[in-house]
Amino acid sequence: MEIRLERRPTVSRRINISVRILAILFSLPFIGLLFAAYGVNPVDAYLRIFTGGFGSPYGFSETIVKTLPIGLCAVGLTFAYKARVLNIGAEGQLIMGSIAATWVALYSGLPQSVITIIMLLAGFTIGALWALLPAVLKSELNINEVIVTLMMNYISLKLLDYAVTGPWRGLTQWGFPQTDPFPSYARFPVIGGTRIHYYTLALLLVSTLILYVLMKRTKIGYEIRIVGSNPEAAKYAGISVNRNILLVMLVSGGLAGIAGVGEAAGIHGRLIRGISPGYGYTAIIPAWLGGLDPLGTIVASFFISGLMVGSDAIQVSLRLPSSLVYVFNGVILLFIVSSEVLARYRILFKIGGRKIWI
């Protein structure tokens, strides 16, 4: 008997969706072993996770709250990943966006009537510029963007620490590493009694639709897909690979920067240490789970956010360590990334003269 992988002639949408669903299903038994190791019934844990994230009005609203930053980062990442530019720096770009929003809200002295729009513009601009350096290094010097974007995350964290423990530490915050509260006109309004800030929600939905149309219906999207699938063919066809690298990184970083503005002005109302609990890293999961499709990525972001909310709930009810949540997300990501092989290749079993494809 012979077993080998053969590249699929085409990868249909049905195959992409099926493979990703199977990846999640296959990951659950492995995560269940971790629950069992802590003396927790895996079935009970999964039921609590899903009811915690989706089974109550509060849990549902908190799932949407987490979907906003994760979704913005993830949609931007799909744009970059489609061009085969592996931006791992959404976390740092989000942090820089929150820092820019804080300066506008507390120190710019701009008129109250324009503060909100300037905060959003500043967040997008700084996030985009933070992504520009690795983009230039990749396009001009072919330096690995994974390493550069990852290292820049740590730089942004140190800048945040410096700001909230140094010159921007709030005079009324009893020495805690955070700024003074934003004035009311610099806070994003929320829906009802929830924490859903609808400026960011509107921007998430609009940016998703724009990127979907851009990627599916325009020349720019066609060029990005060609650059991602075959850079050499793109160059032969007269498509500028470097220009497209710069474009996708600027958009990706800008959307992550807006996510940071939303966290500062919509959730915390100030700049704090740890303003992002890893949203930029988490966004990598729905970007791949959604098949690098903006609409699919929004659905995947909502699903992953619900798992996070439910996972937070079981930390209290089942007394599980917080680190288990990161393991939970990491195992899902590992299975999703590994499933890409099955999406692009089919398994050939050759028994005698008979061939069987899976």
C-alpha cells in the first residue's frame, strides 16, 4: 500500500469550510484531556464555555465586546495574509493606536467637537506607520516580516509601560500605572447597558465590507491575490510586489490601531498597562479560521470571542488557571494551521492498482 499527498487542482469554498470545522472538532478531545487532568468533566466544561459566551444576554454582549478588537485586527490580517505577508504585529499596532488616542484625548488641546474623529484618524495612522517599518524592510531588503513585527510588539509594550508609569501616569490614580480618565467628550458611547461601543462596531462592519469588495471585486484585490499565490508570476505580469506589500501592511496596521482606540476610548476610558490581553495575537486564529475571507473572518472572530468569554467564566466556576485559556486558543490555532495541508492537498491511498482519494 502506498500513501502520499497530491495537490488539489482547485480548493473549493466547501472544502475550506469543511476542513476548518473538522479542525475545531478534532481539537476538542485534545483540549478535553487538559480539562480531565484538572479533574474537570470535559463535556461539562464545554457546555459551560458555550453557555457562558452565547447563552445569556450579558455573555452575548461581552462576546461582541471582544469581537470588536479581535475582528478589526483579524480582518486587517486577512488582507496582509492574502498577499502572503505574515503580519504578527497586530498586538503592537493595537497598543500604538491606543497610545495615539490617549495623546489626542488628554494632551492635544483640540476642540471637543473634533476629538473623536481625530482619535480614530490618529489611531489608524500610528498603527499603519508602526506596520510600515517591517513592510519596508521586507519589500526593500527581504527581511522576514514575522521576526520584525513580533519584535516590534515588545517595543510597543515598553512604550506603553513608560507612558503609564512615567510622564502620563494619572495624578488622581493613587500611583497605579494608568492615565487620568478621558473627558466625557472623548469617550465612545455604548449601546444600552452594555459595553458595546458602537463607533467601533460601525467601523468594524464598514471596514469588513470594504475589504471584502476590494479583495473580491477590484483590480487591487486581484493583484494582492496574485502576489500571494505567485510573486514571480506577479512580477512577470507587471504587478508591483513591493507596492502591494506596503499597501496590505498599512491597512492591516491601521485597522489594528483603530482597535486600540476602541479599547482606550470605548472600554477603559483611559490608557492602562495591559490594555490588550493579547487581542492582536488571538486575531490570527479567526483570520485563518475564516479562510482569509473578511466575511468569514467576522463570523470566526465572534466564535473565538465567545469561547474566550466562556473560558473566562469557567476560570471562576471551575477554578481553572487563566493560562489554560491560552492553551485552549493555542491548540485550536495549531489544528487550524495544520488543517491547511488537507485543504490544499488530498491524501492518496494506492492499494494494488486501486486508488482512493480523501
